Amino acid sequence: MEIFYSLDEIALQRGPSTVTVGSFDGIHRAHQELLRRVRERAVEQGAFSTAVTFDPHPVSVLAPEMAPRMLTPLPLKLELFERSGIRRLLILPFTLEFSRWSPAQFVEQVLVKALRSESVLVGDNFHFGFRQTGTPQVLAELGSRFGFRTEILERMFLRNKTVSSSQIRILLELGNVPLANRLLGHPFNIRGPIEPGLGIGTCQTVPTMNLGASSSLVPKEGVYITLARLASDESGTARISRLSAPLPSVTNVGHRPTFGERALGVETHLLEEWRGEKASVLDVSFLHRLRDERKFDSAAQLKTQILRDIRRSQSYFRRLRRAGIPLADSES
């Protein structure tokens, strides 16, 4: 996948494009279907399959107080785009000046002049241009004027839920990780540097790895069955190709109230020994929520509960193995 960061840069490339545009937070099942159709149309038209997205998210520029936590920060989003098989990705810097472009200006400068679009595919809730006055219908009218075909995909439903980034955020905030993962079509995961803890787990309960601060949304506070991947990467954004195979794990999201209220943290206990070199990056995929976080009267009581959580998690992974489901496939 080729990645471009400006209109001038991608305009130098030869050949027409089949294009989709959006924020693509999560790259969920509806996004995946959109990207699949873009690839399909590109083959039919002899064009480059191309996705256009924005960084930062438009809401964080236009209404920062309302900006949601992202399901997929940019490094993770790039990996998901790469897995989708899209040929070209254009990441446009979203600024206040750019937000003032009219729908016609966006179409002419981005879709026509820079990308030489043959077809543009969008979802039925797509909006673009100044004050989001561009709709799919406006795009189709502009496409007729400028000579490209517009395809509008109807919204997707799964388990009576709209497949959308906002719906997935709601599910994660409720702790319904299995359904959120169904809508995503891949595991919800967070990734960041491993930070030193206070040593409480090692001394009083069980050893854990502490995930550093992340710009991602985190699920509802509680204890989860998870898969952990590890890597050594000074940047703290290890690419998927450098991460280890998934290891069964248990993860607590919360404030560790037994030891006094602390800042929200994510700490993971590995159920299998890590045999690689010292890791600096932790990637956690959430599979199932076990229970709420709660305050215990003593570290001993907490340790007893953690051991119960571990046994339940081990049983969960044994069932997967008996069913012949590899760990890597248990996430989807």
C-alpha cells in the first residue's frame, strides 16, 4: 500500500482512481465492505483502489470538546487499511482552512484534479465540505458534472445494531466486547508502551504489565479475557508484523481501588510465559468481560479473586482449543 500525505504528492502519480472517502474510525464491517467494493470496481475500471481519510479526526478540530476517543489511532488504522488490500491511501491534514472548502471545491481539488476519479463510493451517511453541506446526493450531482460515477452503499445492520463507529463506542462503554467485535469484524485492541508499575502485583497478587497512556477509547472498567501481543520497539507503535503471536491473558481496566484510587490504568497478566526478549510494547485484544472492578478488604482477598478470574480465562481458552479455534481466529 502506498501512503500519501498531500494532494500535490498523490497528483504526481499516474492513472485513474476508484475512491472512497471517510474518517474510517475502527475500519469496521461496513468500512470493510466499502473497501472491498472499491477494490472490485478498481479492477473492473483498470484504476487504483484509493481511500481518502483525515488526520486529525474532523470533530477534534471543529468541536474538540465533543471529540470522541478514537477506536483506532492512526498507526493502527494504517495497519487495518493495509490488511484491506487497498492500493493507495491519502491522509489529508484536517485544518480549519480545509474545513471551509465547499463540497464543489473538495470534489474538484481532491477527487477530480488530484485523484482523477473514475468512481467514488461512500456510505449513505457520508457528509463533506463546509458545515457538512455535502451529502451523497450532492456528491452524485457533482459526479455527473465532473464525469465520475457515484455509488452509495446502504447502512449495514448486524444483530439489530447499525454497524457504525458510534454504535461500537457505545457497546465498548457498556462492556459488551463480543458484540462490539462482531460489528468491527476484528478484535478491539489498544496498543502502547509498557510502563513500570509500583510492584504491587508482583509482591502481593500476580505480576502484570502496565499499558502506558493511550489515545484510544478503553472499554468499560472491569476484568476481561484478552489476548496480548508483545514487541520491542522504541517508538511504542510496533507494526503488526513485529508483534509476537497472541498470548492468552487477563486484563484489568480500572483504578485499582483495593490499593487506593489511582488514575485509570490497563494492566495485563499473561497466562503463558513470555519467552522472547524484554518487551517494550503491549498490544491487548479484548475478547470477553468477566466482571466489574471492585474494592477488596485486603490484597489477599483480591488475589483469591484474580486466581478465580485466571481459572475462568483458562477454561475459556481450553474451550476454544477443543473446538479447534486457533487463538488468532478467536478474536473475530
